Amino acid sequence: MITYEDFKKVEIKAGKILSAEKIPNTDKLLKLLVDFGEKKEVSSEIGLSSSAQTTVTTASVVSQDASVKPIEKTFVPAPRQIVSGIFAYFPDPAVLVGKTCMFVTNLEPRTIKGFQSNGMLFAVSDGAGNFSLLEPNQSIVPGTQAA
């Protein structure tokens, strides 16, 4: 058994599956790209549409001509790659796209068959062929943490 204090360390979040594809030369692995509502800072040199990025003014600097200019940081969505052994249940991985499921998101990254996995999908199976993803029963925003 684990203690309640140990259990509290597990971060469980809702994630929306953006893409799903079978990993070649494996029998059961799928590569999922999952949105957890996370963003990463990028160089302003990357040309992205305004709908895909968020710009935040974080501070100001005084230029040589004494004018104040804001310092802007640009953030873009940062979906995570997750490898899961569920191909047997989803021979057409496209059916997973758009689903919101529950994931463990604070696991140490792990490389599986050459693909880095940054989380773990929650699912249940009874051994008799019955399988279910753990999906919220309402429209939950990606990144919402389980309470």
C-alpha cells in the first residue's frame, strides 16, 4: 500500500487527444499528441498565426532615446507526446482524436521503442476483453486537474 501523502503526489489531468497514430513495427503502441492547456515560450522569429499564439507584455525597458518599450513574450500551445499500449482496442486510432481523457502528467519522461512518452493514459481492462478509457462525463477544459 502507499500512503495518502504518496498518492497526493500523483498529478492527474484531463487532456484532449489531438492526434493518434500507430507506432511502426510494434504490436500495441500508439503515439498520442495530447493538449493539457500548456504553453511554451518561443522566439519571435517563428511565424505563427495569431490564433495559435499568446503574447504577454511582462516588463518595460528604456531605449537609448529614452522611450519606454514593452518586452513581449510569445507563447504557443505545447501538447505532449504520450505513448500508450492500446492499439488492440483502437485499431483505427483516428477514433481517439477529439476525446478528452484522464492522464498522469507528472511522471518522469520515458523512452519506449525510441519514442519519448511524457505521461500515462488512464484506462481500465478486466482481462475478459472489456476496456474503457477514463473520460470525464462533462465538457472539461484540457489541463483541469482531478480533485
